[in-house]
Amino acid sequence: MIRGIPLVDAHLHPTSLRAVKMDPEVYFDRFPQPEGIRDAEGRVVPERFDAFLEEEGVDVAILLCEYSPRVTGVHPVEDLLPFVRHNPRRFRFLAQLNPYYHYPVRGELERQLALGAIGLKIHPVHNAHAFSDPMLYPAYAVCEERGLPVVVHFGTSVFPGAANRFTDPAHVADVLRDFPDLTVVLAHGGRGWWYDAAAFLALRFPNVWIELSGLPPKRLPDYFGRHDLARLARKFIFGTDWPTVPGIRANALQIADLGFDREVLEGIFYRNAVQVYGLGELIPPDRGR
């Protein structure tokens, strides 16, 4: 909890160093790593990660795998299962699909959902394809039918090999046109040059949300300065992009200091995530009251 409010971090990468394609110093950027969080082979230890998140105030953590051999490497979904086994009350995870890596995509999505995934992540920038690539449509149909969210990397990436032109918001608009009942989460909130587009989509469509991973909270009033921030914040979901973050608790406290009223802050910290990711069995909607 943060100031008496439950906290969901909807975007964490407990990636093994052996799976990172690039120099780990580039991957982690300038951000310090918790001492002892990894074992001798560079794997995040579930017990230590669980204790770290408890200290940071995280009640529920949504973990991400990644199949991006051209940029970050392949971080398979199977690597996330030990975290869920260790503490199923704290950990959940998303499936991920790369249409150039997985075929057929529907079958792979079904496989990852059977392992326990609660939604789907798509990474156009690291995999060099549009969010609206027709190869992904069978997976979107499954998610729309089952009420599962699709999270899309909606922002630039500085990693070598990233193809930032695939962040174009027109691709998101095309998917929303073809799947009007699909819940879409814009991870990174348009980081770089698409903040206004992210705000427009979130305010225009009731089933579109902005996830704050990778955004310095103190800069949110600047990034979304052309919009009513208090209104837009009702569509925010807290996430950090750990481990490339100064601190989870630190980020949450910065958001708490932006002056939002209690109802909006509860939405950012947990209520919106409970609604989007179906986390009611972990955090009842009235937990913070």
C-alpha cells in the first residue's frame, strides 16, 4: 500500500540477464538494481523479488515476458511461472506474441493463456510490425471474445534495433475500428512524441487506458499539458517498467503528490487495474476504503 491505498504495478520485467541480448548496462540504463535480487546466473530470485515488492508497497505485480530477438532478446513466458508459484497472491503475468516468431498466433496465445496469462502484450516497436498487422487479428478476436485486455507498447524505445515508426496511433485506431469491444492499454502513454494521441484515444474510447510505465511522474503535467489532467487521470494505470525505474515506491509517491483527489488516486493505483485485468479476487474494489 501507498498512503493507505493498495498498489498494482502493471508493468514489470524480471528478466534473466542471460536472456538479455544487449549489454546489461544499456538495458538497465542508469538505474540501480536492488542488491542480491539476482542469483549467480543473473536470474531474479522469486523469494527476493517478492520481498522487494513488499518493501516497495506493491500489492499485485503484473509481469511481462518478451519475444523480441532483434532488440532485447527472448524472455520466455515460462520464466515467469516460478514467481506465480511462489506467491500467487501477488504475481500475475501477460502473454506476449510476435507474429514473426509465433505461428499460428491463436494457438500460441491459447497456450500462454492456459499457463495463466491474464491478457496479451504486443510490442510493435521491438518487433517491427504494426499493431494492426492482420497476422495478429486472430489473437485480438480471442481477447475481445473473452474480455481480456491487449497491452500495446505505445511509445518510443531507445534500444538498438527499435523501429519507432510502428508506434503510429493510426495502427491503434485501426484495431479499435475492427474490434470495437476490445480493451486496449497504451503502455508508456505515448512516450516520446505521441502523448496527445494517447490522451485523445483514452478520452475518445471508454475501452482505452493509459499505462504510466517509463514516464517520470513529475512530468505528467507537462506531457499531457494540453488536456484536463484530472479528467485524463481517470484513465491512468500505474506501472513502472521495472527494472528501468528509479524506484517503485518513489514513483507512486510522486504521483500521490500531483494533487489528485482520493478517488482519482485510487483509480490510478489499483481500481483501474482491477477493472481492466480482472484482479478483484486479489484486491476487492473497496479495499482502499
